[in-house]
Amino acid sequence: MRNPWNHIEGVPMEIFRKKAVATALGVVTAASMLTADAVAAETAPDVAKICGAGFRKVADREVVDYEPGSRVLGKVHLLHRKRTGEYCAVTVKSAAPGKPAAMRVGLGSITGTRFDMEEMAGRYKSHIGPLTKKMKMQPKVRCIRFSGTIQISGQGSVTNEGNYGPCPGGGTPKRKTVRRPPRGR
């Protein structure tokens, strides 16, 4: 009598062993990727501490690379200090922890037909910012705009931006961009 565990309907057991090893390797690889993401989440900087005392988060947007799949590279955060009317923007990288990446953070306002934006850019391991600007929501300042870009080495750059406040629809206002010296980690 033949041992049923050595052959199943004429298929050698060696094929099942190879599939089991491949499956185990796939599980280990997936687990290590999840662990790396968990470590990145745990070591992500506290954006309120980066901006300073009194700042509270009011909005954020994920910076997602949709090309090789939906992979979150990081987030751009907008914080506000009510006492002074200041806004603060920080771009935080979560992908490729500990490796430097080209990053940018922008913060501005839309006033009437004009869009004023301040930006800083550089290569950092963790985040770029804080970029702070005093702006009060009033009829003149209709909308606060913030943006962040992350470019992991060897890949294209990915940008996301968000609005805070009653932003006008339709048409693009004239844009004035001011570059600031970068700060980050």
C-alpha cells in the first residue's frame, strides 16, 4: 500500500514542500513590512511639538503614491495657534524611515484674486518644517492653503495639498511664491 502523504494523485510531495516554503516566506515578508510601518508610525514626530506651544492640529492630508499601488509616503499637517492667529505647516515622512528624502512644505492664503504661498524645501530623514505664518480668517483672507511633497530616492515626487476655510471655487488666482530657508530633521 502506498503512503498517501508522499503522493497525492500522482503529484510528488516535493512540490507541496516548495509551495509551503514559498507561502511561509511570503508571510514573513508581509509581517516584516507591517512591522516596518508600525515602527515608522511609532517614531513619527509629534507635529504639535515641532510647531511649538499652543498649536493645535486643524487639518492634514496623506501624501500617497498611487503609481506602484496605494502607498502612503507621509502626511502634511496644518496647525493653528488661536491666541496669535498663526498657522503652521509640517510635512512628515513615514516611508523609508531613517533615509533622507527630498521634501517640501508650503503654507499660504487666498485673498481675493491673489494666492500667496511660502515654501521651504530640502532633504531630511523625518520631516520638513515648521513653516509658520500669521493669518487671520477675515473677508480679505478667504482660505488657508497648505501643501507637502515627498520624493523617495529613485521614485517620482508625490504632492498633496489641502484647503482650510471657505475657499473659492473655479479659476486659479494669481500666485506669488516666497522661498524660505529650510528647517527639518
